[in-house]
Amino acid sequence: MRIRIKLFALTTMTVAILSGVSVHGVEVDEALKMVKDHPRLMLTESALDDLKAQANTDATLQRIAGQIVAQAEEILEAPPLAHELKGPRLLHVSRDCLRRVSTLAMAWRWTGNEAYAAGAVENMRTVCAFPDWNPSHFLDTAEMSHAVGVGYDWLYDYMDTETRESIRAGLVKHGLEPGVKAYTEDHPWWIKSAFNWNQV
């Protein structure tokens, strides 16, 4: 079930990256500036509308959407995320945050049930209040940044200004600033790697 959720929420829906804006030859940050409305990462509102229309006649898509909603219901009952390392890693928490936020945010966008949006925001608030996202094992920081970045974008219109600013500040402090520092000052081994560390 989780594989299908990830395929649905993180792969199938890349059909609408940047709202149809071509990024060929354009820096990603410049391309994003061209898109004024949220959400603009992976799944725009128009692409979501297309998926919902497709679901009217696509039994497989209906089943996958139902699985996402069922998983979201389970997540609402889960205990809060905690800053607990396993050895040197926080990666299990980062990945759980990504699973929770992407599933809850997708369930909200699919159904309009604000309980899912509220749950996703609460998970983002929790991790943004952590002391850090464990930059000494940078995959942890990168995956948490992914979770909070997508959540911020997908839930932008749901959140009030204060919540947006709080979550944005957490992403900048715990994710973007350590990332810039890694590439400009610290130069850890992974910044030139050709495998998943650098990609993530």
C-alpha cells in the first residue's frame, strides 16, 4: 500500500511540475518565480482537477485515492514526531514526516477534509520546533526539508500568515541555511558524490 501511495503522491503527479512552465535553460528558482500561485510543486490545482476527473472512470485511481485517505486516517491517530536519534541518524523521523505530510496534504487536496490539512500542519510545526534536523547526517536534513517544503507549498492557502511564516522560518533555519553552509563553507564529502546523498 505504501508503495502505491508514494507512486500516486510523488511520481504520477509530476505531470504538472511548475504549472506547465518549461524549465529548459532556465534556473529552477527563476522558473518558480514565474509561477505566482500555490501549489506549484509536483501537482498544480489544474492537474489535480484532471486527476479527479479521471478518477470518475478509472477504478485503479479510485482505489489508490481511497488508500491514501485510509492511510491519512491512520496518521491522524499517530503519536507526535519526536527528535530521537537512532545511532547518528534522525532519518527514520524525516522519512516518517515526509510520509505523514505528503499523505495528509494529498488527502486534504483530494477530499477537502480540513482534518487532514490540520494534521499535516501540526506535523510540520512539530519538526520545525526541533533543535535541528541533524545536519551531521545530511540525508536527515534533506528529507525533512523535502517534507516541509512540499507541505508548505501544498498547504499554503490553508495556512494563515503566522503559520506560514513559522514553518518557512523552520525550513530556512533547519534546512536551507545548513544546506548553503555545506556547499559554501563546510564542503563535506557528499557534495560531489554521484549517488543519492547529493541528489537528496
